Amino acid sequence: MKPTNPLFYLITIISISFYFSSCELQEEVITDDPAIELSFSTDTVFFDTVFTTLGSITKRFKVYNPSENAVNLSSIKLGSGNESSYSVVINGFQGNQLNNIRLLGKDSLLILVEVLIDPQEEDLPFIVQDSLVFETNGNVQDVKLVSWGQDAVFFRGIQAVDCNTTWTSDKPYVIFDTLVVRNNCNLTIEEGTNINFGPNAALIVGGNITVNGSLQRPVIFSGVRKDEGYQEVPGQWGSIQFTTGSKDNIFNWAIIENGTIGIIMGTPDEDNEPDVLISNSIIRSMKALGVQCFNSDLLMVNSLVYRGIIGTVYFSAGGNYELYHNTFAAVSPEFFRDNPSFLVKNYEILSDKSIITDDLSLTMANNIIWGKLEEELFFDFVSEREFDVSASNNLLKTLITEFDANNILNEDPQFLNPSENLFMLDTLGESPVIDQGINLGIETDLAENNRDENPDIGAYEFIK
């Protein structure tokens, strides 16, 4: 057969190339149909309380082109332009306005949104609104951007609060790094006040603090982030710490949440008078412990401690501890834990391997100590120092048989709904703690319900 002319091959290749270049894929063909509208994964991007001068978390949403054909977005822009409190990143490009963006058929754009709010000199929260506007083929659509802004009193770096200061609920307080209440100084915090901490921030008390909350308006100590999903995240800040010489501290109707350790006490002294009183309070969602005390004197009444990843309380190196009508619950299914949640010992081993020890006295009455493990109590002592534990009319999750005589052991207290953090007693009225307490003169419970002559064990009285 005679060889084919090479010119034939060249013509064929050119023809095929021309054919494919003229047959653009449908999803790449731009349509100018004015009936085409974009769709969005949300119609509103909402930020919960954002403190002024602090940036928000990043939120995201997607823009979809439902058409078979590509569309040209002639502009995507913030409605307030350069005056906007919001910033956006569109498919990796940042700017208040981007023009002529091609979006293929059945494809999407990813948009990231943040907000940074300027101070407004207002006490109450205020709304900051804008919109991200999309123009396509003459159609104008938008996604609303909405935030609650909140002015606050800020403490940055290491600072000391003025002596004999009172904080009110007019504005929240935001602590970065460390705020100190100096020796012989008092900080009073009135009901409804919110104290917010940045990462690893701490309140260190060498003097004393008085927290005057109420059931309806507790004083809240929590992390600085208020966005959805942060409400129960532990470890967002450090702790409230009491140092040597601090005394006469009162926490009444406080909520302490989302930190590393709620309260740390290191207040050794010669007497057994409580250096800290915790009453009608809730300590929850801690990365480590609810309360840790080192040779200190603590009185705790009518309070609830739960969701500590390591445990609820840790008392060591001596001290005097009195616990009445409290509930300590270590039942969170999302946290793995293989050690008891309630730890007491009259010694402490320091980092240099030296041992500090002192006499320890623990008095417990009308408490619930409950958890997922077979053994939730850990008691240990060195014989050179006293280790005195008095426990009566408690419900305990323990294998320690010495507690069997005057306490209820290993019977489910039947909380209302612990998975929803409801540690009241179940409404069926079958809890073993009902009417099993001793009358200590504590007339109301953590919800301000009246206790009867035969009070129930724990922080909550059963209500039919």
C-alpha cells in the first residue's frame, strides 16, 4: 500500500483540535440568563456575643450555582464597604469587594467571615449588622451578617485590681493573663456580673473576694468565647487561685465554667476556719478539676460540681474540709477517665520528690459522690500525720466498706437527666436519697426549694 501523505495527518490533527476547542463543556459555558439565582448554605451568618476589640472565630458558608452552565458574578461585596466591621475571604482571596468571579455549573464558592467590633461605650449588648451582596446577571442577592457586640472592661497583662473595689453587672469584665487581688484588699462582685477569661488567664487572690450572686442572676466566671459550640468546652482559661494569707472569701450563687481548674486553694494557716466558703454554686466543664486544695480550709454547701475531665475535687497535704449537701457528679460519657474523681490525702509529693504532709480533716454529710467507675473515692495518708474522715448520710460510689454503716453505697441516685446536665432528682420519686439526709439547718436547696424536716441527700431537694 502506498504511504499516506503526511499532509493528511497534519490536516486531521488541526481539524480535531478545532473541533474540541469549539465544543466547550456545558458547565463552562457562561449563561447570562437573568432567571438564574444562586443558592446559599445559610441566609444569615450569626455571631453570638463578641467583645469589642476582640476578633471573632471564623465562620464559613458556601455559595452554590444550581445551573448546568457557568455564571459570572459581576460583584461580591460587603454592603458597608470599607466601613464594615466584617471581613471576608472568598475562595482564598480577601477583600471588601471582588469582581467578575466565574462560578462553574453545579459548583460552589467557600466564603469565610470574621468580625471585629469597635467599642460603642454602651453597657447593654448591641447589634452589628451588614450583608454580603452578590450580583449575577442583574440579580442582586445577599446573605445577612449579624453579631451581638458587647463593650467590656478589659485587663491586659499582669495587673492588680484597686483595693476595696466593687464590680457591678453594668459591663462584663475580660481578663487576659493575670489579675491580682492584693493582700489586705477586697474585691466585691455583685449579682449578674460576668467575668470572662482569655486562654490560660487567672484571677489570683491574696486578699479576699466576695461574690454576691443570686439564683436569678448568678455571677458567672467563664471563657471569653460565647459562640455556639464553646459553651461546654473545657480548658478555655486557667483558674481562680487563693494564696497564703487569703481568707474570708465567699462565693454565693456563682457559676464557674470552662476553665482548667475552677478553684485552687493554697492557704495554709494555723486555724481551721474556712478561708473559702462556696455556697449555692456550680462548677462545671473543667479540663482538670473542679476544686483543688493544698493544706487549706474549705466549707462547701449546696453546690454542684460536674464535668471535670480528671475529677471533681482533690484535697491534699492537710487542711480542714467540710462538705454539706453537695452533688459531685463524674458521669460525662465524652471524657475517658480511669482514676477516681474524688481524691483526698494528707500529703503531697512535689516535683523535686520531696513530701509535704500535715493533719487533714474531712467532714461530709448529705452529699452525693457519683460517677462511672466502680470506685470513685481515693483516700491515702501517711501515718505521721492525722487523717480524719467523718462521713454520714451520703450516697457514695465506693468499695470502701468502712462507709457502709452510715451511708448509702453504690445505689444509683437517679438524676433527672445527667446527659443534659440536669442533676436534680428524677420526678418518679424513686431515688434512694429522698428523705435520707440529716437536718443540718440548711433550709433551701440549690434551686431555692425548701428542704423539709427529713432533707434529701445532695444539692437538690426532690420536688413532686
